[in-house]
Amino acid sequence: MVKVNEKCMLCAGCVGICPVDAITLYETGIYIDEKCIGCGACIRFCPVGALEE
């Protein structure tokens, strides 16, 4: 499962790129739920490297 680190700027780019809609943006941060299949699309898309396995 993918995790969000402290580099996240809440740009929400990962929310739209997730093929299984496992990522939700809240005012306080990004939440990745159990639907995550670990495909890495969000990791490759993130402009600041805020997502990791």
C-alpha cells in the first residue's frame, strides 16, 4: 500500500490519477484507503515525491 510523507503539498493530483479511487483529499491531508492496489500511478505522478511504497 502507498503511504503519504511530509512532502505532500495537498495538490490533489494523485486523487485524479488513482485508477481505483483509493485516494481522498481532506483539508488536513491525503488519505489512502484499503482499495489501494499498489499500482504506483500516484507515486509516478506526484511532482514532489510525497508518495512512497
